Amino acid sequence: MITSTVIKELVAIVGPQGVLAGKDKTLVYDCDAYTIEKSPPEVVVLPTTTEQVAAVVRLANREGIPFVPRGAGTGLSGGALAHGGLLIALTRMNKILKTDYRNRRIVAEAGAINIQLTKAVTGKGYLYAPDPSSQNSCTLGGNVAENSGGPHTLKYGVTTNHVLGVKMVMPDGSIAEIGGELEDPVGYDLIGLIVGSEGTFGVVTEATVRMVRQPQTYRTLLAVFNTIAEATNTVSDIIAAGIIPAALEMMDQIILQAVEMAFHFGFPTDAGAVLLIELDGLEAAIDRQAEQVQALCEKNQAREVRLARTEQERTNLWIARKKGIGATGRLAPSCVTHDGVIPRTRLPHLLELIAEIGAKYGLRIANVFHAGDGNLHPVILFDERDPDQVRRVVEAGGEILKACVSEGGSVTGEHGIGVEKKEFISLMFTPRDLEVMERVKLAFNPNELCNPGKIFPSARHVCTESFVRRRGALPM
């Protein structure tokens, strides 16, 4: 238990408005968007500077208290689950510190909201390319931790392709600046290692990222299909034709029904699936490319292909896609969203398997995902107040992940492992592989106080043994 003396020291570091203690104040931090597993921290601190974060981490080290960094809590794998101990919420560190247009760089604090980076530079014709569906609320630090993707990563890449440097509080409380504004720094690619490490290597407080030029023009199409198979076959045909859309997304009938109930945009709720296809580039070539895409859709029996004629029509299509999972709240009280990855050519087969798994467990499973790169997002609908439904959701999710691996894919594309998938990571890696990864983690985080209980099957779910030993519950 964190003592009152330690709480007073935390108040001295971040101020009385920066410390939340007691279940009535910390309950809101008991989970991230993976709501099946909940456990509130003992204390939440809300620092406003890197130096405050460092002082908090040094105090946690002195007392042997495990600590967990957290952004907006939009993560979908339990990566910000505290299991007691101390939670460091970075949401007050939300400033954009620098915009360098000549070198196309943005420097921002970890709590800056993803969409704010683009809004900060859009007036000069630039944007920040990674755009998770939660971009109106997710933070840059969380994106770095999970190596977040989004609909436009098919063409523009995921977070790791856009991060050049970070300022990070190491697990011992020291401050490190890793990488920077150079394209190709000398030495080990530590940025590539840190991005996607799920907050187990330290607490990122600032990041330097690339801005990219806004495309000259867009063409955004909605292709309507009677069956999922027709839609998924079209995905492979588009890529095989040498066309790389900026985004190539699929929504199935359940998602379409939820979206139409929510927004009344005129989506065809009787369709088996739709593809949202966005092309971008030079005005001189884009209409020809759109014609090619439309022809490929029609070849695969698309019953209709709509072209967004206005910016509002384009915006409505993207609202539907990015708010599709949230709209399922009209269909069920709870949902779990997975993100297994498979080869594009296996999409028809895997989606059939997902439907079979849903029927086996008596669960509705919707699908809205990044079809262009085979990043599935099966959305399992249920009521988390019913323990039997929770059990079936967990078992069904496990079968889906196993099927993704058996098809030559992965258990995660952009949501991370966290606590949700740590028992499944061994499907992809040998014990020796996992041992090497854990040794890398220990090089950064030797006391395992920083975000413990994540990623690895052996990771402890509760406060670390060193913390328990210091409290006299275990022999030294």
C-alpha cells in the first residue's frame, strides 16, 4: 500500500491538484478500452513537465512501487492497466512545442492529441499521417507506446515510420533524449525499439515526428457488395493491379446497420459489406486511377460504387468508418475489438471462420478493418455484466487469434499485446525468442517496476515481488 508519507511527497512534486488518491477518485482509471479486465491504481499523478515525471519515477524506485504510464486510455489491450501501484497520467502534458516547416518536423508532448498535430500544420499544407480511429482523443505518447496505425497506414506507414526522436524518463528516473531531428542517426536504432514497447522501457514525455505534405487531391469511393467474399476479393485485385490506395477499409453489414442508426448517412444496411477506398495524389492522374478501381469493383460484382462529390460527403464516409466501433453501442452494451493480421489473400477464409466462431459461442461479431493490409478488427458484441458472456468472449477471441496465426498472420497489428494477448504471444515465438525479448526489456527496466505484468506470458499480473518484499510479505 502506498503510504500517506509517499502521497505527501507526490503532492510536493506535482501539486495538490495533480494527485488523486482513494477509490472514488481512481476508479475512472481502472481500465483502458479493453474493459474486460479492470483494476484501479492506488494513486494517480498528473504531471505537467518531464522533470516532474522524473521526480515521480525516482520516488517510485526508492519505494519499490510499480508505475504505469497512461495517455487517454483509448488502448484496446489493457496496456495501461495499473493493478494497483502508481499511475502516471500524461494528459496535462499536451503542448505542441515546435513546428519546423523547413525540415518538416513537429515536436510535441506525450499528452498531445493525435488530431491536434495535423490541425497545427494544416494551414501550411501539411499533416501528421498516422490517424488511428480514436485520433480525436488518443495521445501521441500512447501512439508511440503501441505503434498505432490507422486507415491511412496502407500508404503512409504506422507510427514508427514517423517518429524521429523521443524524450523519455527511464525506469530509474533519469531523463534520456534518444534520436532527434536527423533522418539517419548513428548507432543502434533505439527509436525503432522504443516505439511499440508498450510503456515497458520508460515514460515517453516528448516526441519529434515527421509532418508530410497534404496530397494535392483526393478521390474517395464507397463500393457496395452483396457478400463479404466479393468485397475481400476486390481488395486483393486492387493491390495486384499495382494501385496503393491511401486507405482501403471494409465495413460489414452489422457495422453498416450500427452506423446508419447513429448517423443516418444513407448507408445500404442490406449490403453484405462495403469498401471505403481513398486515393490521393496528383490531380492529373487521379481520375484515371479512380476509374481503374471502379472497374475492379464492378468486376467483383459491386452493385454500386459511389464517389464522394463534396468534402462533406467525404467527411461523412470517414465519420462512419472511424466511429463505426463506437456506433455498436447501439447494438450491445459492451464490445471487445481484436486486431489480428493475416495475408490479404486469406481474408475471405478468415472472415468465414470468424462467423463460424461467433455462431459456436452464440455471439455477434462485427467486422470493420484495414482490409488493404490485412489488419482485421473483429468486434465481439456482448454484455460485460454477464460472466458467462465474458467467458465466451474471451474464448472466442482466443480462437480468432489462433486462426490468424495459423493463416500465417499475427495476434496484433496495432493494438499491442498488453494483458489481453500475453498468453497468445507464444503462438508466434519460441521460448528462446521470448527470453531474448525479456532480456532486452530488463536492460531498460531491470527492476520491472515500469508497466509490469504486460506482453510476456511470464509477466506478473500484480505489484512486483520487490515491492511486496519491501512490505515484508515475502522472504528476501
